[in-house]
Amino acid sequence: MALKITVIGTGYLGATHAAAMAELGFEVLGLDVVPEKIEMLGRGEVPMFEPGLEDLLRKHVAGIEGSTGRLRFTMDWAEVAEFGDVHFVCVNTPQKHGEYACDMSYVDAAVESLAKHLSRPCLVVGKSTVPVGSADRLAARLLELAPGGAEVELAWNPEFLREGFAVQDTLHPDRIVVGVRSERAEKLLREVYATPVAAGSPFVVTDFPTAELVKTSANSFLATKISFINAMAEVCEAAGGDVAKLAEAIGHDDRIGKKFLRAGIGFGGGCLPKDIRAFMARAGELGADQALTFLREIDSINMRQRGQMVELAREALGGGPFLGKRVAVLGATFKPDSDDVRDSPALNVAGQIHLQGGQVTVYDPKGMTNARRLFPTLGYADTAIEAVRGADVVLHLTEWREFRELDPRELGEVAATRLILDGRNALDPELWRGAGWTYRAMGRPTA
């Protein structure tokens, strides 16, 4: 009999996972505790921008004309427990307020709410990013609460989604990692992921702690790579070098690789910053804090980039205060192909300049609504042209394709001064200079 799958939590991760499981051919039931979210998803709409996700949802959500009807949503825990053979827990694990540690309250609540209804054999699978040791604790809690006892098992299957590529990463993952304690749990997860495994995705079987550590260590490595090239940008700035050429040269070494070597204003978003901080906090609890002291410097380099961009803008404007200066900011999201502005370096820089008296106008292709909600006092424009109109300096802070394809001559006609600072090292300096602009980028004083 075909497996039935449930997804607990229908935010960014859960909505994507539910739609992808339906695409793989499973009957899927998604649960959330927020009625508005359930209503939206039931109409085939998503509460965030993610390329391809809404189309995938509409293809499978029951009640939509022409859909497969394989995907439904509910708020009823008992219905979910009765329906599912495999229950994926996809709830949020934010940073605790005022601390580095991870807030596990949503995961704990989800497992406890589900467990009391589990009376038949099933597998509960954690996908949320959690501190190492959480799976052991939750497995014991399941055994304690579930009427089905030992027939209700836990597994851990971390997610590796990149915002902007989430659908692709779920349907064609570059690896599938499962932390299991029994052959039965492994067999069930092999059945769930049979299609991507057949297409070549590696299937890595491990224990609970290793599965939990894979996600946090992968994020820590990526954060290290980004902060390394940003540290090199600081050195290039001081030495008169070009960090873009430096990155190109070292990227040809296949032990290093070219990815994540673009210097700029650093990483943000809802995952990388909070994950490396939670990793440090958990290492401290385990008595292994010295092993991760380097992550503190990684975090520090990353946060420093934002202040350096503000100083670069100040210098470009003559070194005085921002008071009365008009500053155009291209980009609000923490990365392109997303509407996510959580811990966005672009908005942080815009906010700092605004607080120092600058008249800041922001434009972003997808992040305007969320940016306005977070920073209501900033100015906003509906197009790049409108943002740049009358600007003394233009800051390129999120590397959207739309910005790379802008016509510098057209923009030059509306700007007060043709001065652009490329905070993402993503624009073509020759193109902009050819249109009469002064082009400046971080770590490229001679470029």
C-alpha cells in the first residue's frame, strides 16, 4: 500500500516539502496552527515568494480545477495522526530573543501535539534545524507520549534548501541525509525518496547526532567561505588589490572552488546567521566551545561588512555627514529570487544611513511589502528609475538579475550624481564607467 505523508508546519520549508511530496506521487496532508495560512494554501497560494512553488501547489492542491488532488491541509492533529505513515516536522527554530541559542519551543510543541494521537505504527521525521542532541530527547518524549509506544519511531532528515531554488532542491537534492535507529525507519525513508535516489541523489544513512550536525556544519562552512573572501576584501582595500580577481584566481583551485567567493556586504537571511550562533551556543553547552571559537570571528567579519559599506558611501559623498544627501538603495532582500528580508544586510545598510540623516529610497523586485513592514520609515520607490531619481549616490546591495540588466545611461539621466557603489561585486564596471558613472566596489579600490 502506498505511503501517506503528513507535513507539520507549512511555512517556507513545510509548504515546499508538502508540494514536492505530492509531486513525487504521495497523498499528502499538511498541518498548521495558523488558520490564515491554511486558507491561503488551500487556494493554492503561498505566503512567500519562491520561484515555481505556487505553480507546484496549484498542480496538486485538492479542489483546484485540473489538480491531482493529492495535497490537502488541515488544523486537526487527530486527522493528521490517523492519515499519515510518515510525519515530517518542518516548523521554525528561530534564535532565542537576547541569546545565541536556538528556540526549540515550536518543535517541542509540534512533537507533543502530534505524539498523543499516534496510536499505530508510523515514523516521525524531523526536518527542522536543531541543536545536536535534540533528536535523542524527542525520541524519548515520543516513546513516553505516543499510545503506539515503540511502534512510533523518530528519524532525522535535515533540509538543505536554498531560497530561490527550494523546489529544485527538494525534488533533485544534492544529497539526502537520514539519521535513523532501525532498518524499518531507513526502509521507509528510502521509499519516500525513491525517485530522487533513482535519479542519482546520494542517500547518506547515519545516527541522530551526525544527521543533526550535517546541516549546522554545512552552514558554518559556507559562512566561513563568505567571511573569508570578505576578510580578503578588507586586505585588498588596504593593499590596493582587486578581490574579484583574487577570488577568480583562487577559485580555479578545485580544492577551493568558485562558489561563495563573491565579496560584498555579507550574508543574512533566516538561516545562516542564527544557525552558526546556535551551533556556537550548543558547542558551549557540550563543553566543546573552543572548537567553534572561529565562528565568532566569522560572524564578526560578516557583520562588519555592513558598517564598511556605510563608510564607503560616506567617503564617496565627500566624507561628511549624510544629512541632506539622497541615497538610492537597489535591493532589500537578503538574496535575489526571494522576498525574505530577515536579517537583510541591504536593509541594515539602508537603515544605518537613514538613522545618520540620509534620505534613503529603496527599490526591490519582490521584497517591498516585507521591507515596508520591517522599516516603515525608509522611503520606497516602485521602480529602480524612481529610486535613483535625484540620488547623490546609488548603492547596489542585492544581486537581482534586474539590476545587472539596468541601462546605466538611462539611470544616469535621472541621478543627481553618477556615482554607484557595488556592494555585491556583481555589476560590470566597464559598462557603468562607459556610461559616465564613477564605479566603486568593496575590496576593489583599483578596479
